[in-house]
Amino acid sequence: MANIKLLDCTLRDGGYVNNWRFGHAHAVSIFRRLVKAEVDIVEVGFLDERHRFDIDRSIMPDTQSTNKIFGALDKGNALAVAMIDYGTCPLSHVAPAEGGFLDGIRVIFKKHLCVPALAFCAELKKLGYRVFAQAVSTTDYTDGELIELARLSNDCAPHALSIVDTYGLMQPSDVLHRFDLLDEYLNKEIAIGFHAHNNLQLAYANCAALLAHTRDSMRTLILDGSLHGMGKSAGNAPLELLALHLNRYAEKAYRLPEMLSAIDADILPFYEAPTWGYKLFYFLAAAGECHPAYVAYLMEHETLFTAQIYELLTQIPPEHRLTFDKNAIEPLYREHVRGAARSTEKRDTLLI
């Protein structure tokens, strides 16, 4: 059976819901309860030089900030990690790992930046961190590009390389196909991770399918989840569901009461106002295989039915779908408006 690790990303991905303003007391409480729950890896937030230090927020300008917020806490058996969106936090803001709070850093990068991003990962390794390479929008990679990413990662030798379903587009077969490609071409000592989003209500199902698929694998597998699924857009795979599954079917012993206590005390207060979860908005983005900004753009006009929005999304050229480009959608919208006007004019003429 694969060596399975559970990673919680509530304080990082969940921060998209509340602008990373969990409050110091909540952030500390979440971390402590996750450690008590025996979660293997806990992500404490973003490192981003564009944000000033704020003890109440889990988006921080440098590694020293994590010491100020979490440094007094017992990490137990957990690894503490933070995330860098490549290009937003230079090496000058990253102190050596020794003596600091963080054990590892996750680096997210888009496809066209994979070469410099992996070079950045190599520099982080020199500073003593376990480095996790996160291929944003893995659905945008062809099989050949994914194989090349594996080969480049072999040179860098990160702790893990993750499949990232940024827009919640993947079906179970998509996840398994990408895992098999990486499993074949990636050095065996490098873990494979999976980060799911729930646009199609498949985040947990995709994780469960991957667990069943890797039952006889010796590869280390890292599954991302968040408390109550708290996360960007439609949210993530719920950590408590993954833990229950692993306890039942993989002989794990994650402590569910600690996770449930964290949800009750630290997560549900945020769910009352700016909610996350399954919504038609995020379904449209996933069904159209496009960036959610396209859906927002079309909805802002308030002239389209939902079915019309879906039809327009399917007409966006494939090369523009996952990065919002107003010049790609506006001509389609204008043509739709002109077509509707011509139809109305023709109907009115027939009625005369």
C-alpha cells in the first residue's frame, strides 16, 4: 500500500474566503488541533512579500513571520509548511530552515514558469527546506508536457510533486491517468501529491479513487484537504472525510474529534457569512473548462440566461480558457448580442 500522508491547507487555501484574516487565536487553535489530530503536514499560510506582517492573518511577507505567529507552538509529529506562489516571495525573504518554525515550503507555478520555478525550488532545498512542487492547473499539461515536468523535477529532486486540479475539472479517470504518468517517469523517492477542488462535487471522490488505485503502490502519496472543505471557489476535499476514509480503509488513526472541534470552534464562524462550496457559478467554470473570471464577466452584463453563458464559455478558444483574457470573450459576447438583436428584428418583421 502507498505510504499515505494527509496535508491540511485550511490556513492557506481557506484564506481565500476571509482574506486570510483568521485571527491569531483561531489560527493557533486550528494548528494545535490539527497537530493533536495527528495530521501529517500542516500548511500555515502564504509567504508573499506584497503583504505586511499582521499577526491576525495567515499571509505573511517572510519566513520570520511564521516564527512570530506559530513559533511557540508544539508541532508534535507534524511537518509545518507554507506556500509561495512563484515570483511573490524572493529568496531574500526566506531564512535558512534551521532554527525556524517551517520544515517545508510548497511552491506553486504555472506551466510556462516551471523551469525557473523548479530552479527556485532547488535554492530552497539548499536552505534546508523540504520542497513541494505544485503544478498549478495540471489539466493544462499535455501528456508530453507532464512527462517533461517529471524529468525536470527529477533533476531538482523535490520532496513531492503535486497534481493540482485548480479549477475542479478532473474526473477520477483524469486523476488516475496523470498519477500513472508521473508514477512512471518520476523518481521513486519523490512523493506524488493531489490537491482537489470541488467545482463538480468530485474532490473527495477523486481522492478516494486515487487511494483505491494506489493500493498496491510503494509510492508516497500526499492528499490535500481542508477543514469542512474551506477553500477557494467551491472549496477543497474536506479533511475530515479524507481522515475518516483513511481510518477505515488504510489503517490510519487520525483523531476525528480534534478535527470536528476545530470545525465547530474555528471554521463555522466564517461559514456564516462568506460561504464556500458547490455553486452554479463554479459549476459553469468547470463545465466550460475555463477560468471563473469568464463566468463573472458574462454574469456582470445581466443579459444572459445560464444556458447562454454556458454556450459562450464553450466557444472560448482552448488556448485562452484557463487564463482570463477579455479579448477572447468580449467578441463572443458582442456577437451573441448582435445575433439576438437580429433574431428579434426578424421576429418583429414577421409580426407586421
